[in-house]
Amino acid sequence: MWPVLVLDMLLWAYIIPLFAALFWLPFAAYHSLLSSPRPLWLSDPWELTLRWFVAFHGLTVVDADGADTLLIPNVAAERGAILSNHRSFGDFAFDPCQAHAPVMSRYAAIAATGLSGLLGILSNRIIAIHRGVDTREAIQAKCARHPRYLFYPEGTRRANKPNAMEPDALRAGGLKNCYESRTPAIIVITDGKERIWNEKTGRCSFRTVLYRARHAPIRPADHESFDTFFAAVEKAWIATWRRAYAMRAERERAALL
């Protein structure tokens, strides 16, 4: 599968963003001339890149609450930080799409995505951070420019870790930013993203079914200290994880009956 994965990553990094930008320009100009609002899929060229990638891969979402749609329900009205589980490079194509939100990413990861990463920066859809250099205050300021943003509180891609199928400890940094800026934490766990791409094993697949579970926003204002806020997020993270990952097991068992 390695040749297919490499070709698919080149498609994501260079070919799709190039054609998406060329397609987006006249349609965006048309809506501007008519002073008509653009649909979400046409909001910026990177959004179009994400949508085309998802369509090309034929991704299907099964939601624990029955909202089997690509976008998280009512996501455009959400305000806060979306916390997602980190599996593989496939996350970078799918999660910002379902969340319709800028994603926090290191410069090295952005560079690895080529033209797609550049388009994300130009579209104001990637919050670029320099790990070890940017202060927490600087990162807070970058995130504050967006009503909604996405980050991975586990801090690393976990699809190939020994405990990959179990929830792991969360890192405090991003959640401390949420608490100090009074930003609600919105947990979204999706099972199966590493089946889109797995850069460690060379796996690439199409028509992948993803299983998603969501948790209501956890608001810093409801907690007297960061420790209680962090504990509430961890508890909700584990429960939401279990809910998402149980769905695949239940459906696969049902298919064998």
C-alpha cells in the first residue's frame, strides 16, 4: 500500500489544493459581486480542499447521537476549543473539515503538507505554533482571533502506540489556555481516522466509516480552579472515547450475526 499512500499524500499536498484554489477564485468573486453569502464549503480555498479530499476518499460518519453528517451539528454556531483525538496524518485532512475550524499545528507538520499547508495558512485556517519558542500567552493570542479552533490535547499521533485503542493522559498546556481565556472545551472523538492514512504502516483506504461521539461544552466558568476544570475534561474525554470506540465494536459484532 505504500505506493498508493504516497500518491494519495501528493494528491492532498499539491494537486487538490491547486485545483481547489483555481476553482474557488471565480465562484468566490461571483458571490462577492452579488453580495450573497457563500456556503460553508466555499468559505475559503482550504475548506474546498478539505471537502474534495473527504469526497475523494468517500468518508462516511456514524454519529453516536444520530447526526450522521460530515460536519459536527450546528458547528458554525459553536464557540470554543474543539478537542479531538490524534491518530495519524489523516486527522489533518478530516478534523478541520468536520469542525469547520482552524487547526493548531507545528510549523514542521505544516511544511510536510506542502501547498495544502500553505493554502491553510493563507486561508487563516491553520494556527501555526513554534513548539518550545512560542509562549503560552502568544498561543492564547493566536487562538483568540478565532471564535472556534481545534487542537489535539494528547499532543502526539497515537495510532501505532501500544495503548492506541485506549484513552491516554491529556497534556495540560492547551487546556490551561482554555481555562485562562475562559474558552469552553468541546470534546469530539472519532474512531477510524488512521484507516484513511497511516504514515507508519503505509496504510491508505477509501470508503472508510468513521465513528464519532461528542460531549457538551465544558465551561471554565463552571469551575473554581484549573485542577477541577482539567479533571472534568479528562473524565468527559474518557467517557466520550469509550462511547465512540464502542460503536465500531457493536456494529462489527452485529454484522457477524
